[in-house]
Amino acid sequence: MQPSNDENIFNNLQDLVQGFTRFNDLYIKHFDFRDEIALRKYYEDRLEALTEIPKEEDQLKMLIDKGIWKKKQEGDLNVKKVRLEAAKHTLPNLLIESQRKPLKEQIAELEESVLKLEGEKSEYMGITREHVANTHAYDYILYLSVFNDKECKEPRFPNKEKDLDELDSDDLIVMQAAVAGVREMCGIENCKKVASSYYVQSMVNCLPDDHEYQLVNTPIHNLTVSQINLIQYCSVFRKIFSKYTIPKDIADDPDKILEFPKQAQKMEDIRQKNAGSRELGSGKTYVGANSEEMHDMGMRGIDIHTKLQKSGKKSLGKEDLL
């Protein structure tokens, strides 16, 4: 039986607060900034040492020079990445669902296209210096993460590569998957999910304002990266929930909740602009908005799309809008 969402939130919160995750008879430590810095330095050192293997930029230049991966394909990939980022940046600024929906569809199409092109490109890239350095870094993550004790003082692989080489391949795959899962759980997206949950916000509301750090009974200099993110997002969501009533259809989506204050302010600005207007109720409208959305913005204009459908016409004239 799969655990319920509340159980997942509770289990994730418990692990985030204690700073480690139990795995069989081992303990997987959550990284603090010192671990992240050590991992970054290890990766950079490996890049410098692997001089016999071509870098990604050199490999790409060779592929384009030989016509294996065309310059047009690379240009197309880069353009789609730019368009994707622009679309994601624009989405939170749109108030009307009829405008948001096509942009969401465009984002999904661009993501699929970028993923496909990246996959094709990676097939030609082969082994690069960055790829090998990343592989070594994954092994180093095991050394930094896996311990025999919950105090995380006794590494499971003290001899690094030697210990990992002696590990059965199936056991190594299981261990890598476990550590990858824990790192995903410690990521920002999950910290937002936990911090925005009803269960955690109920706990936060028992604390004085700006005391969300009391959720984690750890000195500041020993906080893990995920604990810092959790504390910050608990504070952010607490402020949002105290000021706004969040619609049920977005209550389980942290990113949409984070967008909501900005959209609510835009709606309020429109309402204020329309307040007391002599044009109110005289056909004033907002392009793409239905009657309910216009009402939310302080308008009592005509829902053009609905009126067009009911009229059976291909277009509406001035007399239809009066």
C-alpha cells in the first residue's frame, strides 16, 4: 500500500528536520554547505585531471565541423531553450485562464522538443570530460552521504573508490538509487511542497512570527541546505496564507501558490482602476475573460466568447455588444 500524501509529508518533514534518512541499517546524510563545496571542488579537480578526454565544447565543435550534428540543429535547440525560458517567465503574469492555457501548452511542447533534441545530441556527444567527472562525483557523493551511524561520524566507504570497487554491482546500484532519491527529497521543489502543506503550516502557526527556524533544533552553522530552504519557505508560505485565501484548485501546487500574491495584486489594481468608472456595466470587457473572471476584476462587461457561441454567428457586430 502506498503511503498517503499526509504520511509522505510527515515522513519527509521528519527526515528534513533530523538531517538524515534511514536506509536499511545505514544512514544517508543530507548535505550542508560544506558538503556541497567539497563536492564542487572534487568535480572541478576531476575536470582538471582528465586532460586526455575531450571537453563538451570541443566535442561539439568536432561534431559540427564533421557535419554529424548540424549547426542548424544546435541553433534550433538554443532558440527553443530561450523561448521556453521566456514562456515560463511570462506565464505568472497572465491573469486569464484562456490566455494561460495556450501558453501552458506551448511550454509543454517546447519542453518535449528540447528534451528530444538534447537526447539526439547526447547520442553523438559520446564520452566527454564532464561526463566522466560527473560519474566520479556520483561515487564521491556516496562517500560524503552514507554512514554507519545516525550521528554521521563513521563513513560507510572511508576508502572512497576502493570500497566502492569492492561493492557488489547490484548493491552499488541500489545504494546509488537510494542516495539519488534522498537528494531529490532534499531538493527545493520538495521543500516547497512540505513547507506549503496544511500539516506543516499548522505547526508553523504555533510559533511566533519569524521563528520558523524553531522547527529545526540545530545550530545555524550546522543547518543542512534543505533545512535552510525549508525554514525560508515555511516563512514565505506562512505570510501568503495569512494574507490570502488560496483557491482549492491550486492549494496543492506550491509554485502556483507563490504566484498567487502577484496575480491577486494585479487583479486588485484592475478592480481599483474600474471602481467608480462610468463605463462599468456598459459593455466594458477584458480580452479573453469570461463573465466570472471579469466580475473578479470589478467589471460587468460582455463575455464575448460565450455571446459569440450563443449567437451562431462567425463574428459579432457593434449592435450585438450593446
